[in-house]
Amino acid sequence: MKEEVRKVIEEERVKPKITYQKPFLILLTGNVGSGKSLVSQILSKELNLYLISGDYIRNIIKKRYPEIDLHNVEVRQTNNIVCLEEMKYCIDNKYSIILDRSISNKKDLSTITERVDLPIILIKIISSEDENIKRVKNRQEEKEMVIPHYGHQESKSGVVTEEEYNKIKERKVYDLEDSIYNYFINTNTSLEELKINLKDMIEDIKKKYK
């Protein structure tokens, strides 16, 4: 399974135009439907970041194994391994990274920091539960909004019902203190307002890492 995923990624990945002398890693915390993918795509485009997406990896697996349970152990392990391998690929090529996957607890964070030796920028996405559920339900009806970006493509989430949203919410652990985050971004806005709200963050990151 892992080798099949790896082959697709190598064929489809879009390489950033810019490399960094001191690459960094952006991690996000946010509920399902909070807008992590949209924020990731905007930051990828504006900062030339290689976007690594857990949803993209799951989508590859689902296309090749239509009957598979995407929540089983093998799929989760494959997803974790491929994400870490992709981080190594980026480090080797001096690409900075954004991980389109919620890092919500100390265990998630330590798994990455123990294996990836990069400066980390932590962003917490603020969104209302009503808005999250609305976005999740709309995924079945609306065409996916995609901002041109680097790294993994077609990262549409398979979570499309309130029931699925609640199941994921129940099993997720959120124990990271607000004091460890570098930035907070509210996504209960229009796309244009979101881009404006991200502008200062983007300029600040450029100053620090370019």
C-alpha cells in the first residue's frame, strides 16, 4: 500500500519554486471543517511551502482500495509513515513545509518533533462548531475550492456528514495550551477577509525565514 501511495505522490506532486536555507514546518490545530485545507493552500502559495495532506494520502488509498475502511490501523499507519517520509523529502530538498492535518495534542506534536529537526510554527484555527458542521455538510453539494499551491494536490476531505464530524470530534484529544501557538486565525469569514487576515502573518513569517 505504501509503495503505491508513494508512486502517485512522485507523479503528482508540485515542487515549490523557492528553497530555504533554513527550512521550517508549519503545523495547524483545527477541527474538521474549520478551514485547515484552505489556510494551508493559501500559505503554501504565498510562502512557497510544500503542502503535505493526510486527506490526499487517504484519497489515493481509497481510489485503489474502494472497499477499505479508511479508519483501520493499516491506513492510519500508512498515512503517518508517508507524511514523515514526505517531510524527509522536503528537508533533503530544502523545502519549507505546511502539514494539512490537525495537530491537536501533545502526543501528535511529540511524534513530529522527535523525528523532524526543523523550526516549527504553530497556528491555531478558530472556528465555530455551527460553521464547521455547515461546511462539512456542504462538501457533498459544493465544488471544492482549490487555491493553486505546492506539494500534495486534491486534498478533499471525505467527512461529509454531521455524524462523521461528531465521531471524529469525540475521539480527538485537544490538550495543547494556547501559550505555545505562534499565531491564531479566525476562519469564520469570507475568503477575501481570510486572505486579508493572513496577510500580516505571511509578512511576519517572510521576515523571519527569508
